[in-house]
Amino acid sequence: MERECETISAAAPAEILVFPFPGQSHMCPMVQLSKRLAAKGLRVTVVATISAANSIHQTPQAQAATANSFQVEFISDGSEEENKSENLDEAVERFKSVATQTLTQLIISIQNQNKNTSSSDGASSVPLKLRLVIYDSGMPWVLDIARQLGIDGAPFFTQSCAVASIYHHFREGAFKLSTTTATPTPSSLDGDSEAAAHGSTSPPSTDIIVLPSMPPLKLNDLPSFLCDTHSYAVLCKHTLNQFSNFREAKWQLYNTFDTLEPEVVKWMTSQSWQVKTVGPTIPSMFLDRRFEDDKDYSFNLFKPNVETYVKWLDSKEAGSVVYLSFGSFGSLKREQMEEIAWGLKKSDYHFMWVVRESEKEKLPKNFIEELSDSTEQKGLVVSWCSQLQVLAHKALGCFVTHCGWNSTLEALSLGAPMVAMPQWTDQTTNAKFVEDVWKAGVRVRVDEKLGVATKEELAKCIRQVMEEEKGAEIRKALSNWKKLAKEAVDKGGSSDKNIEEFVAQLLLI
């Protein structure tokens, strides 16, 4: 990526580390932020764990773009010593223990190296100075490591400001729920999920939670971890722990933009949160197009078969394809997979459905084979794809999504109408905002008796978006969100300015 070198003078060379949690949805936005920071003149090193390194797939173009933007250092996270008998809490503690040691060693090594190294442009003899670690907010202990080694730290939140504030309100005791043994998420999650293992059921959604700067929220609008603190005990503890020391950080970086969540950002600022909105963290060529080599997230833990699905999409009419994806780790119950499959098969729409290899055995017998044999080429099932490429394709009609935050931001930024089908964690809150605040889609309702969304309900929602007046209203709203997302990251936009200010303040350390 081209550098905007006016931000940093040669007399003040600066280096930062960026340490994402080793998961697809956490790595992608932080890698993209790394590219933007490198374009402002910072020397950026992305810290990846060995477990992630063994799964990363990069195209030659992505490798070139990465090399031009930042370097990568790998550290152990203890995964090579994984114990199959350990529980989730033990696995998290092992990760923290090992990563604390290896990250500390890396920082000390870089500091020692920089003492004897001048800035790479040769214009100054001043050594590079490691100034900061940007870390996933779910790893608050990184701030303590950084401070002990004489540098600073800034958490990067991979969820929306709305979700972050809800977690904070709950942690501070601002509201309590009438039930802590039932989850508002649909029980369409696979039986081996943490919630299903405890026999969770859907609670009544009559309770109303009123919080500053947000619309009234029902139980099934709240993040699932808060509504079932028994089944989600470990995940809830670690999710809330991201706010244990966040006020000690000089900056809190959020993957959102001001005009998307203006009231929440305003409230956060009024509470002296050091908020910097820096999103949407999407490759430049899908938004502002300022950096021609930034066409991909660069780090992909799954390998797509690009040629197959692009050729299939190219053969379809504009706005005719229903695209479905439930995220990199989503695992639906067999009953839910079957409802989706039969609903799609009986519909009048072409569809492309991302089903990971580990999930395909839950599909109806011969479902994929019958699609392949069809002369109509009505449907296509792929194990993975470049979602941005699909959402930006002219053939896309609507996006059936789990409403993970990355997927939600991508759809808003690229103008893709959504059929929201949230499963757990923050997805339920994102779905609430998609339907009722941003007017960017409709939300699928779960049949309380069956515990899944029926094929009739899914077909109804898809039809609303694809054919009815509701769909026209959604597309109109999305046209505006697409414009605002681009403006935010374009030169002089709110997120671009925040990144500029962040870099300028960093140089004062």
C-alpha cells in the first residue's frame, strides 16, 4: 500500500505491534487496520500465533500487499501442547500463560534490535522506537505486559460500540435479568455447542431493557452470554473481562464509524471513554479505493475455490442470487440445516450457500449431488468463499447472515440487503440494529415449539427482501449506509481523521 508519509517525520520513526486473537473474525479487521496504519508511515508488525500460521492461506496478490504494508512475527500460544481433556477455561488460561511469555520475549527482542537500528529510509540516524501494542480487547492482560516493558497498549474491539456498551452496563450492574438459566438465542445451534450441552431453552422475550443511547431491548436482542450465565459461564467471564482495565488505556479502537452509531459513540465519549472509531476495516478496493493493492483481507484461515463460484455467479442475472453464510465457526443443528435446505430447494431463487466441510454431513441426503446434477444450476454449495467478492457481485439479491459483526459491516458497506438469522453471542444485538435501527434487513423468527427457524419463515423473509416493497426500502437505506461507510474511511473522513489523530498522539509518547 502507498504511504501517506506526511503524518510521520523522519526524525520520529515509530514501530507498533498488532496482536489479534487467532480467529478469522478477529484477525481480519486488525490486519486491515494494520494496513491503514502502515499507510500513515508507522512500521507495523502483526503478531500471529503458530496455530494461526499453520492455517493461513494467501493468494500471491495478498502476499505482495502484506509485504508492502507490514511484517509478521510468529509466537507460540501453547497450541502445540494442547490437552484434549482440558476444558474451555483451562484452554484460555493456557493460551494466556504461554502467550504472555512468548509476547514478552518478542517485545524485548525487538527493543534490543531497535537500539542498534536506524530508520529504514536512511534519512535519520534516530533508532526505531517500539511505542505501542494494539491488542484484541479480549486479551486485556496484554496491556499489563506492554506497560511493564515500557511501552503503551490500546485495545481493539471487534464488536460494535452498542454491544460493547451493553457488556459494560451489565458488568457494572446497571441492569439485571430476570433469568440467568435460559438463553434468548435460537436453539438451532448444534448440540455440541456450549449452550446446547446444558439444555438451554428460549426464554420469553417480554422483559424490556432500557439503556442510554439505545432502543429498548428485549431479552432476545441482548448478547446471549448475558442471558445464560450458567451455560455460557466461561465465555461470559472472559467477554466481560475485556473491560477490566480498558479505562487505563489511552485509546480504545472500535471497528465501526461515527455515523453508524452516533448516539452510542456520543454516550461513550460523555463517560470519558477514549473512543477512536477506525472502521469499517474492509479492504480499500471495496470502499475508498485509495490503495490499489488492498483487495483482500490477506489472512484467510479457510481456502476458497474462487474459480468455481465466480463463474457460477457470473452466469446469473443481476439481483437474482440468495447468498447464505453463518460464519467461520457457526455450527447449526441438523434440524435447522434441513429446514434451510428444503426452504431453498423449494424457493424460486438461485442460491449460494457456504457450508464448511465439517458441516456438510448435516445436509439432507443427496442434497449437494442433486444440485450438481440439475441443468438449471439453481444452487451452489461451497465450503468457503471471499465474502466481499460475493457481496459486491451484481448477481447478489440478498444475504442470509448470522449477523457476526464483520459480516454485518461488510453488508452495510457494500449495500447488501440482509436476512438476519442470528445464533448466539453479539449476533442477536446486531440483528436488532440491522432490522430496527439501520433498516438494512429483516430478522428471521424462531418457532418457539420447534426451536428452529422453519423453511416457511425463511422463505417469507427472503421473499420480503427480494420482491416486496420492504426490500425496496431496505435497498434505499443501504444506499445511504454504503455512501457513509466510504466517506468514513476516505481521506478526511471521520475514521481516517481518527487514525491520523491516533498516530499523531502516539508520536508524543
